[in-house]
Amino acid sequence: MRCDYKDDFKIDYTDSLHITKGNGVDMTVKAEDIPANVKLCLNSAVVRDSCHELRAAARALTSDISKSFNIE
């Protein structure tokens, strides 16, 4: 599933998750690196064909990644 948003974000989810925004953001998370709870949300978004849910799940994953940098 691929969603293009008005603010130039693009999210593509098949097995892996690929997030882009303009030339400044280009991030890919391999399927095996996506936590099970996020994968359930991503798969639910695909089943419902919901770009809103896809973005929310991608945001949850990137938030978890960001938080991991703050752990010492």
C-alpha cells in the first residue's frame, strides 16, 4: 500500500516500511525489524485501505526509534 500526503510525506508498506519526505527524509525499515504491535497496525491499515491509519502506525514506529536514541 502506498499513500501520498499533502505535506509531501510518502509511505509505502508491503513487507518493509519506506517513508520519504522530499529530499530530506528517506527511511526504510525491514519487515523483520518492525515490532509485532506496529506490524499489526500496518496490516490493519492495509486491510482497511486507510492512509490515516498507515501514517499513525508509521508515526508510532518512528517515535519508538527516536526514543531509543535517548536511552543510555
